[in-house]
Amino acid sequence: MTAGWLDAGGRWPWNFSLPWSARPKTKKLHQNGHDKPSRQDVPYFALEVSDSKRVEEELAQESSIYNKPDSLRSAAIIVSWMSVVFSFLSGVAAIVISEIVDSESLFGYGLDAVLDSLSSVAVIWRFYGKGSSAAAEAKERKACIVISFFFFVSATSLLYKSGVALSKGEEKSEDENRILTDVFSGICGAVSLVLASLKVYLGLKLDSRALLTDSIITYVGAAMSFLGLLGVEIYRMEDSVWYLDAAFGLCCGVFLLCFGAKLLIQMTCLYPKHQVLEDEVQS
């Protein structure tokens, strides 16, 4: 009965004449033959608790839009709705006024503002509802693709309008409503600048590429308004630079075209294939 307690030399492994702290200590061997327990040596209930904690930690560390405070998501929706209403109304008004005063910059702002309102609708769709992080990533990608097409439409129209104005080579006549036009452009540019800055702030907080991309269109609209004002003032001082208004529109059109192409390529050709499959499953 005591043979199992003896060491290789048939002796007791403990020297009872020594104090307890000085006695040799034996290591307990587990089922795996080592002194450290394996997964099989751990009780099932302990493994279940450990696995659940690990899953909870992974979910907590996962970067997702739905891990962000609901107040930020609500703020993003509110700002997007403000952008939809203001951009659409000011855009339609700008297009009408641009035909009256023959201003390519004002037309560019109007067209950009209308498309900005549509891209903001895509952002609103992106933030509505709740779901997993994979579903959020899928909506983020689709929203960016839709916005990239708005970039192409805006760029194409702006390039065509500016190109026609430059090809005509006609000087613009002074209009008696230029003061009202300047005030309108200044207000639209200032409001667009504020909305774009809010979109950037919320986009960084929420880690939303769709919201950040939408802010680019809003910034371009603000730039078109201010550049239109600058072109008009320079033209009033020197009428030989009549082409500035169309040149500003041409530059903004090229920027929108390049940025839209870059965004579309990143969201399609350069997007990870396995992520595309996961997005399709989630959708």
C-alpha cells in the first residue's frame, strides 16, 4: 500500500526531521504528463466561463460603429438631415440664379449641393438601425460606393459647364443683382463650411468613412461659393480675367472626378475579397 509513496530508492521522499519549509516538494503530474494542467484537466464549467469571458472581451475590443455612444449616431443623423434640407433648397436656388447671372461657380455650387443632399441620404441610411459590426461594415461600403457615383455625376456636369464657358470666351456683363448674388453665395458657403466641419468631427468620432467622404462634397460646395465670390470681385477690378469663374469650376470638377475614382477603386477593386463575401452574407 505504501509502495506508491516511496521514491526510486525505496525511501520516503520526506525527511520528517526537517522543518516543513525545508522539505522537498513533489510536483503533481496531470493527464498530459506535465506539471501544468491541460485543457482536459480543467473542469467543463470552468472552460465554459473562460470561453464566455474571452468572447466578451473580443466583442468589447472590436471596433464597430455600434460600440459608439448612441448620442453620436443620433447627432450624425441630425446633421445629415440638416445637410439634406439645406443643401437641396440652396442647391436648387443656386442653379436657378446661376442661369440668370451666368455664373459657373454658382452653378457648380448648386449642382454640388443637390448631390450633397443625396449623399447625405445615403449616410442617413447607413446610420439607421442596429446590427452587428459586419453589417455596419457592409452598409459603410455600400454608402461609400453610392457617394462615389455622386462624385462622378457632379464632376462630369461641372466639367462640361466650365468647358463650354471657356470655349465661348465671352466676357460677362455686370449684373445689377450681383450684390444679392454675393450675399447668397457667402451665406451658402458659410453654412456649408459649418456642416462639413461637423461631418468631419462626427466621422472621426464614429470612425465612419461614409460620413467623412460626404463631408468632402460639402467642403467642395463651400469652396465653390467662396471661389465664386473671389472671381466676381477680381473681375470687377480687372475684366480681362473673365475666365476665372469657369477655371475655378474646372478645378473643382477635376478634384471631384479624381477623388470619386479613388474612392470607387478602394471600395471595389482594392477591397478584400473575403470581406466582400462577408458583406454579401450579412446583407
